[in-house]
Amino acid sequence: MWTTNRACVALLCAVACFGQRGAVAGTLTYTPTNPSFGGNPMNGQFLLNQAQSQNHFNPSPQSLGGFGPQSLSPGQLFAQQLQSQLLNSFANQITQALFGPNAQNNGTFSYGNTTVTFIRLPNHTIQVTINDGTTITTVIVPVTN
């Protein structure tokens, strides 16, 4: 009984103290921290230092585009460019067969271990299947008239 009375008195005191005040609210305004987005310019160096201290990525020479300590020799660079030109020519042949003036309904092209097969489907799409000897990729290309 005594604890029930104490609880009631405490509840009444709480309602009396907080119930008579109205709710108080203020306007919230967003202030950006990053100076790139309108924040204080004095935060720039601090944010940069924080980002650099948290960055654990060590770029490999390949991710630097070949400009790292192990860049390509002239022979390797020539072989890479020659292969790129051959693949570009291969892609142009396939594009002409698919969309050129004498577009074909189906066909197969091979270059090294890569085989590209295409077939024109009745729903105005072309199904292109690329088999590189390891994976098979199928792409559906819409055809516009």
C-alpha cells in the first residue's frame, strides 16, 4: 500500500511538473561539413587528413595505367596495341553483320579462343552469345527499324 501511494504521488508530481509546459521546438538547419558542399573552408585540410589516414589502399602498377615502376616495355606496348586493333576490327565485323546494310539473320565469328554467335529473334531483338573458352555470356540487343 505504501509503495502504491508513493508511485501515485510521484506520477502526480511528474504530470504537474511536465504537464503544464507546452512543447518547445526550434528550427533545424543543416550546415554541411565538407567545404566542397558549402561547408566551412577551414574543415578542408582536416577532412583530407582524416581520409588519408583511413585509406589502406595501395595501388598496383596495373591500376595506375602502366605508369608505375613496372611500366610496359616498348615491345609489350606494341603487342598490346596490336591486339587492341585486332579486337576492334573483330568487333566492327560483328557490328556490320548485325546492323550493316546487308545485315544477316544469324552467324558465327571466331577469333582465337573466342566465338561470337548471333541470331535475330522474331521479337525485334538479337541474341548474341560470346564464348571465350572459360565463360559464356548472352546479351539480348534490341533492334530498331
